[in-house]
Amino acid sequence: MTLRRLVLLRHGQTDYNVAGRMQGHLDSHLTPAGLAQAEEIAPAVAALPPDRILSSDLRRAVDTAAAVGAASGMPVKVDPRLRETHLGEWQGLTVEDVERTWPGSIAAWRSDPAYAPPGGESRIEVVRRSRPVVDELDDEYADNPRGIVVVVAHGGMIAGLVCGLLGMPTSTWPSIGGMGNCRWAALARRDDHPRWRLTGYNVRA
């Protein structure tokens, strides 16, 4: 038996979200509104209830996870493999900035999971580094198939990981859209079948 329920929660609003700037691996901070979002969502996540909370090591995720951990009475384990897509030379820029220097590249990036920004990584590469986290949980939960794990991370990483866990052909990955701040995706497995199913996406309490 393996892990049966997984909740992937995006961090709260950041200063870069407000400014319309691309974050990637830049360590942006939650705004007061983002912190309030985390505190508002925390009781709903705590009610699941999770028996483990993992987080990206970027501050926006760590601070969101801290609110969830406080509501759940659980520690948070940090894992850098859960970071957002590295956007290379695009980090810190707006979409308009990128289009001025690399015309047409935003559309290519959004439509092709194999496309990587200059100096950055593709969605496929993001899934390749983050998927082992779930594989390791499968091994750890061999004797606890009713466990629920909450992962606090980033919109792009979550969208890619959902596609990877569902076994979707890469040509269909762009059909899984973005996720709002402090919203989540939920995946589950049946008792008699190991395949992941998507039970909720862009969910909020």
C-alpha cells in the first residue's frame, strides 16, 4: 500500500505577485494580505487533518506553511526540490519586460512544457526534480495508507506535478491552468488501484 491522499497548497500573495513580477527562485515575501490568506486557510487544511506538512524552502512557501503548521500543531519539513520553476533571465521581470526582449516567448513557454526560459528550467524538469518527493512518501507510507500529506509550494510547480502524477501526456499539460494564492489541488488513490485521481483543483476553503 502507498500514500493515498495528497494536498498541494500554493503560498499566499507576495510582493512580486502584487507588482506583476515573475518570481521563480527569487525569495519574495508574503504581503500582509498574503499572510492573512495563509492564516485564513490554515484551519481548513488543519481539519483534513494532515499527518505531515512539507514545504518548499522559499520564504513565501515557508511562511504559508508555518501558519498551516501552527493551526495543525505539526512541524513543517522543508525540501528545496519543491521550489518553483527556475525562470533564469526572466526572474524579477514582468511579462511585458520579457516580451520586449524575447518576443513570443511567453506564449511558447505557456504552451510547451519542454520550453525553458534562458538560463532556467522547463516544466518537465521541474516535475523531474519534484516527483521523487512523492515517490519517497510512497515508500514511507507503506504501512500507513490512510495518511494525508500537505505540500506547500508554488503555482507552476503544483500544476506540473499534478500533470506528472496523473500520467498526462506532456502535450496536454497546458490544459492544467494556474492556481490562486492559498488555493490547493487534491489528489487521491482508491484502495484497490494505485493510480492518482484529481479530486479538486484551485480549491479554497
